[in-house]
Amino acid sequence: MKKYDYTDKKDTRSGFGAGIAELGRSNPNVIALTADLAGSLKLETFIKEYPERFVQCGIAEANMIGVSAGLTIGGKIPFATTFANFATGRVYDQIRQSVAYSNKNVKICASHAGLTLGEDGATHQILEDLGMMKMLPNMTVINPCDYNQTKAATIAIAEYEGPVYLRFGRPVIPVFTPADQKFEIGKAWHVNEGDAVSIFCTGHLVWEAIKAGEILSEQGIEADIVNIHTIKPLDEEAILASVRKTGCAVSAEEHMLNGGLGDSVAQVLARHFPAPLEYVGVHDTFGESGTPDQLMQKYGLTADKIVEQVKKVMARK
Amino acid sequence: MSTSGFNTRLKTDADVDIRATYMELQQLEGIATAVRRDILRMVAAVNSGHPGGSLGCTDFMVALYFDIMRRKQDGDGKPVFDMNGHDEDLFFLSNGHISPVFYSVLARAGYFPISELATFRKLDSRLQGHPATAEHIPGVRIASGSLGQGLSVACGAAYAKKLNGDDKHVYVLMGDGEQQEGQIWEAAQFAPNKKLGNLTAIIDLNHAQIDGTTQNVNDNRDLAAKYRAFGWFVDEMEGNDISDVIRTLRKSQENPDVPTMILMHTEMGFGVEYMVGNYKWHGTAPNADQLQQALNGLPLSIGVTDY
């Protein structure tokens, strides 16, 4: 198993904050919008340096999405920011009509996704957002895994013309990807070479997959670990190349199983290379209050759970 | 007669008086009649669509496109459409179900051939039941139909113009039933707070929606007082009087920091006697006999033809 070290722990939302601050300097068309969550989205630097390009919408997410669509008509690149729950489910129809169907260059940037939002509980812990967003035609969906990847993804989506959903989170987690990386939309990152099992992971579960890979490696099982940071368009080639080699797969994500990354992987395998697949994710239930670690344990979004699913799927080969 | 050459109000240089009227009222009324005939024939041809609001908003739309808006055009007077709409006035239709009047006015202003109106609501057409951008129909900048979203979009476009140092104006039309949507009131707070004086919103006050009168369905009560309380400059006009529309819309451009909300009094179905004031015609197409009866009451001006 390839060794991954980290010297620092940071939240992915801070990677977004750093990315948009850099974009502020390099791209005069970038506009940051928020619905009363500028601090949570780490927009302070952008606001300080470019106050005229910051649009505070107040607690009115539907309007923020519409205003963003309108800004694109004037050639602007709006980054509409709020919590993932309010950035998707609350405004699905606004995104559907004014952004996705109208194919507007709006970047919907969503923090506090999933269970790791923690103590606020299920009202705020959206686990369906990837599914809702990936179903929309024209929408690109990205779920980066650490500070550096989130920062790089933030910069990359400004270069891409079209609607994007960028999902990140609140917990402080290891920074293990390179600081100077170039983010390629739709191109999976090969975390580890292996031949026993494929692990397709995204977001906060990538670090868990690396830890799982280390545990498995000690047991003589070398996992092929692939980070699917872009949920849509899906890197089908990377998925198929891996499973042709390993013959079985586990998906891992901080999301509902219905509509998540695992669903997308299952579609690819069913159509092109039927093989056993097991899932790590949330099973058709809402979350609850607790610390992020407690919640990840309780809902089975851990390295140990990935190891368990690997054993299960390998037995089905 | 092609009417596409008449929009000469685009300010091409500093000497052009953009306040001047270049088209006689009679000509505008002639276009409005042709547009009404288009609307009726379009919805009758596919036995679907929304004639009532379309007919009620015809005079406003003709005044807006043929008199008020400063639009880009080429040397032959043909409109030039690009999505960004820099340095020209923009219009958004929020109540997308009155697409027939929008399409007809766009076609007669020269954005696309008027013959294309015959494809309305048919398979593979650029003229979708509700306005859309996916088929790249010139003149349409956003999809609309799911109500309540257009005011927000117009706010964004007006905001972008201010950021771009673009002194042109943004117009958006909404329905009165549409005022029941919550998003409208999010945008209603936003526009005055952001000092979007380059935004004029118009509400088609015909007091009718699918299920009945707006008063019975979910009363809007005093819209003028509501918008005033939100910080808008509120005005009123007679939407079926082209002169009053032009007069009122011109005035709305004079508030540099305050957006304007115009309550536009119209009659649903205006121009077709048996449709006037009857909400049944919100979303019902006339049959062949009814169509002929309606067209008989709308004689074309000399030189103007149907699509």
C-alpha cells in the first residue's frame, strides 16, 4: 500500500475559501454570493479583498440561485454558497429551471454536507444532494476529499463553462493530497495500485479508504483505490479498468446509498462488466445529532466498515 | 410588411435622442393586431397554450420591443442576439406560460422568421410550450414557466449590468397570480436593498389565474402598498393603452437607485370580445369556429401579414 502522510489537518470548506480568494485575484468575473453564511463558507478573504464582488443575499436561497443565473447573463461567474441542504433540496426547482435547463454558468458551492455537520442534526445533514444534482442534465457534480483537492477543484470549476455542484464539509481532516495539484474534472485519481478489490471512494471517505487500504495491506490484500471526486461526468474508464483487474468492488461515500456514487458505479458495472459490488454509505435513513466521529461510527462510514465490506465482496467473487 | 426595421431607438451614438418616438402609434397598434392574430392561430393550431394572458399583455409587449427597449441591431435593422446582452436593454418573461405573445413579438421584431411561429409547441421546435434556451431561440435568455423565478433572474442581470458599468435597463414581466410565490418576495427585498434602479418589473394585473380570480384563490391584497413597504418605486399603467405603457415605462428609467414596480391593469383576452374578463381563457385554446370569430374582429393593417 502506497504510504500517505499528512502534517496538517484542515476542513475542506477552508480549501474552498482559499480557492475562491485566489480566483478573486485571478478572475475579475468571479462573484461570491451567500445566503447569510459568509463565515461558514470561509469567504472572509474574498470579501475583504473584493467587497464589490460579494453579494450578500440574506436568508433567501431561492433568490440567490435566480440572481446567480441572472449574473451569468452579464458574463459573470457566480459562486452561490450556503449549506448543502439549502443549496440543493431547498432550491431544487430553481436550480432545475434557471440553472440546469437554462444551462447557466453557475457554481453551486455547498458546505456542511453529510453527517459530519454534526450536532445540528438531521434537519441540516443532507445525504441526498449528490443524487438530486447528478440527476439534472447539464450539471457537473464534484465532491473533493481534502483541503488541497477542494481548493484545486474550486479553481478548476471557474475555468469550466457550465453549471457545477461542488460539495464539501465542515470537519477538520488530514490534508494528504499535494498542494500544487491540478484538478481535472471527470478524471479519477488513482490512490493505490492493487489487484484484490477495487475501492471507489469520494469526499471524506477517501481518507477512510486509505486507512482501510493499510489495514488490508497488512493482511496481504492489496486494494485498488480510486478516488471518484467527480460524480458526474463519471470516469467510467477508470472504474472499468480497475474492476477488470480486481473482479469486485466496494463504494464508499458520505451519502445515501440511493442516488449516490455507489449507484453510479453499479450502473457502469451492470452495463459493461457485471461484478460483485458492496456499498459503504447511509441506508435510507436520516441522521441525528452527535459529534462527527460518533456519527460516522454509528452510521458505518469508517475504515473498519470498508474493510468489512471488502471481505464480504471478495467472498462473492 | 416586415416590421423588423423599426426599432431605431438603440442609442448608436451620443447624438441619438433615445427618448424620441420613431414609430407612430397607429403602426404599433397594427403590430399589436398582428401579434394577437399570431397568438390565436398558434394556440388553436396545437389546441393548447395560454391565449388569455398573452392577449392581455400584447400591447405592453409591442410597446416594450418596438418603442422602449434599446436593442442591438445590424446595419439592416435586423436584431442581433447574443446571450450576454451587453450594452442593450434586456427583457425577462417570468410568467412563461404567455410564451405565445413573447414568441410572436420576438419574431415580428425580427429575431427569427415569423413563419417559425407555426412550429409552436410541436415536436423538434425551438418554440417550446414555455420559453427555453436549450434550443437556442434568439431573444430568450432564461427558461421560465415554473413561476416566481424571473424577478430573481432579472435582479441578477441588473446587478451584472451595474458591475459592468453598463447603463442599459432590465425589464421583467410577472403575473399577478404569480405574486403568490414566495421567491418573488425574496427578490422583492433584494432589489431595493441592492439599489437596482436599472430594474423595472411589471405585474400583469388581470385578476385571473387558472382556478379563478386571484381574489378568490389567494388574494394579493394591496400589492402597491406591499412593494412600497419593500422599498420599490411603485407606479401603475393601463396595459391595454400603448400610449400609457410608453409614457409609464419611460418614467421608470429615471430612478437611478430605486427599482420600479409597475402594476399593469389589463383585461385577460383583450382584443377578443368573448374572451375578455373570462378566466376560462387562461389556458384554453379556441376551436376552429371560435378562432374565425376572433380573427374577424382583428383585421390586419394594410401591408401586415399573418405568419
